[in-house]
Amino acid sequence: MNGDPRLGLTVTHRRYVPYSHAHYGGNLVDGAYVLGLFGDVATEACIRTDGDEGLFASYSDVQFQAPVIAGDVLEVSATVTRVGTRSRDISFEARVVCRAQPDRSPSAASVLPEPVVAVSATGTVVVPPPDLKFAGRDHVGSVGA
């Protein structure tokens, strides 16, 4: 589908990683936390491309490249790389943009000079067929009587 305006759409969220999500020693956060964030950006991408939240079907690759630590600020992006009839392939990246510095003081943190890629992945989402997307709706977000 060359020229499809949905192709290349990128959605980006930023999120502070609270200390309540530390799962391992050294305030390390488990990888599932970032996969949940990937689901959030995939949902917005589906809404923007298809007017539906869609469903996550699978990951074809996940790479944990650097630690995510409680107190980090993550920038999480999803980019639509393929548009099928009902499926969309999406590439994901989570970058650490700020990091806590508890050795300086309990609340110290800094912006990193360059973002650090912590997790990258590719996955597939599915959306309903076009004729079912707005069935029973007067307009987006409103259910008809």
C-alpha cells in the first residue's frame, strides 16, 4: 500500500517510572513494564489510523538493551511500518531521557545528554474490518440509540 497515509505514523508518550514499579535489586524495573507502555502507544496509533483501539496480536521481536530503573523518564514511540487489510506492523522503542541520581540526593535527577535505548521491539496489531468500526455509532465516541 504505497502512499498510504497511515504508513510511518509515529506516536510518542513520555512516562515517569515510579519507585513502586521497582521489581529487582538496585531499583531495576522488569521488562513487562515497558511492554505495557508499548501497548499504550500501539492503542493510540490504532485510534489515529483506524478509529479503533485495536488488539495486540503478537511481538515478533523484543530486545532488552539497557536497564530501566525506577526514577527514569521514558520516551516510548510506536511507528506504523506496514498496513495490511486488518493488521498493522509497528516498530517500538523505549528510550531513557532522564535518570534519578540518588547518590547526589534522594530527589536528584538529570536529563541525559543523549537518550539511551532501553527496549526495542516489533509487533502486530489488528483492527476490525472497516464496515464494523463504526457500526451502531452516530459519530466517533457516541453509541447510537
